[in-house]
Amino acid sequence: MKQLFTFSLLLFTSYLSAQKSNWSISYTPALVEVPDIRYGLQLGAAYNLNPRLQLLTEITVAVGKTNNLDILNSRYIRVKPELRYFFPKINAPISGYLGLQLFYTDRYWTNAGAGSYFEESFNSDSVINYSSAKIHSPSLSETIQLGGLAKISKSFYLDVFMGMGAKSVFTKYSDINNPEKTWYQTPKCGLFGLNQAYRINATLRRFQMNMGFRVLYTF
């Protein structure tokens, strides 16, 4: 029995060792908005489904503290799965890829200072001012990614990417203190929507674009 257990353990260990080459871990520099711009810690893991197909999943959280004393209880977490097809192959010295990326972002904060928000659209003729409020503004995005993977050492790869797609932002204001509706009109912001989406108390659909680089370590 002891010999059988030892043999089974060695067999299982050998199987895990053989599978390690299919796994990578990643780090990506990131900036996040909650609601001010802060650094994000973005870590991930990639698994090679076959020589050309890879599944990458990353998780991002905000780090550090905001300099705005009116922003309280802020939280930010983002989950990004991406299915990537490589040409020629994943482990080639230089390889390009096409990917489909989905990501869900959950963000929340309390604005203890004065602020304002719009109902339905930035192009409304009125705005609601408040003395404090809680803002929950999650979003769901889908993008087509183009990238290139270059081997820079035995185990390290550099991944440069960019993507375009669409984003839905689901904003909800609650615990609004001293709301006051006043006349206001802001210019149209165009296709890219330069105004902060969280200032609309509704669901908003927007253009999404991302670019950057990541470092992967392959086992």
C-alpha cells in the first residue's frame, strides 16, 4: 500500500510539473478612477488552452489614498477575462494575437462635499445639486484586443496591446442630502464622452478604448 501511495504521489507530481508550462502570471500598470485618478494594482494569470489559444484573467484594485478629503469609503475592483488567439504560436519569440476581452468594474464612494449630477443625459437643461451623496457606479465593457507578445528572457514576456469596444455604466445615487434642481446646460461632449459618466444618474453607453503593456512570467 505504501509503495502504491508513493507511486501515485510521484505520478501526480509529475503531472503537475508537466502542466506548469501552461501557466503564466502577469502584472499590468494601471490607472483607475474612484472618482479621482489613482494607481491600480493589476495582477493576473494566463492558461494556455492549446498552442494558439490562451485565457487571461486579471483583477485590479485601487491602491493608495485619495487627496480629496470629501471622498470617503471608496472601493474599486475590476475583473477582466480575455480569450486570445495567437499567430503563429504563444511560445514563439515574437507573436501577435487577437483577443475578446470582457471586464466588470465595481466602484463605490461617498461624496461628503458638495456636488451635482444629471438625470438621463449631460445635455439636460437642469442639474441636481447636493451637499453629500453616495455613488455606486459599476460598469460592464467588451472590447476587441490587438496585441503582440515578445520573449525578453527565458521566462519573461512583454505584452503590448490596445483595444476598442463599448462600455455600459450603471450609476445610482443614494442618501442624497439637500437636493436642489437648478437650470444648467453643458455642451455636447461628442463620441468619446469626455465628461465623467458617473455624473449621470442612469445607465449610459459609451465608446471604450484601452492600451498599455504587461509583463508575463511563464512557469
